[in-house]
Amino acid sequence: MVVSYNNLWKLMIDRKMKKQELCRLANISPTTLAKIANDGDVYVSTLERICNALGCDFADIMQMKSED
């Protein structure tokens, strides 16, 4: 199983939010956001900060997919 952050990008589009704004609100670095953009591994605390900034839950920003 792999993690996909497509839900995060859709949520940001719906809110007309830019990546820079998310970095500022969630206090994350552009490098961390780049990892997320590549469906890379990030700390749960980072995901928690994103969820707190957006007022959402983990399921609203990520989902598990099979590796196929």
C-alpha cells in the first residue's frame, strides 16, 4: 500500500489556496511540501499541522492505494 495526497490538492483547489499559503499556515517547509507532492514519507506531526491549518481530518487529505 502507498499513500496518495491527491485529496489534499483537491481540497486546496476547492479553497483556492496556493502551496505557499499552506506552508505558511501549517508551518511546514517547501521541501516537506515537495515530499508530499511526490507521495513521499512525512511525519504524522506534519500531517497533523496540515489538518489543523485546514480544519480537516487525515482522511480529507490522504488515502491509501494499492501499489499496482
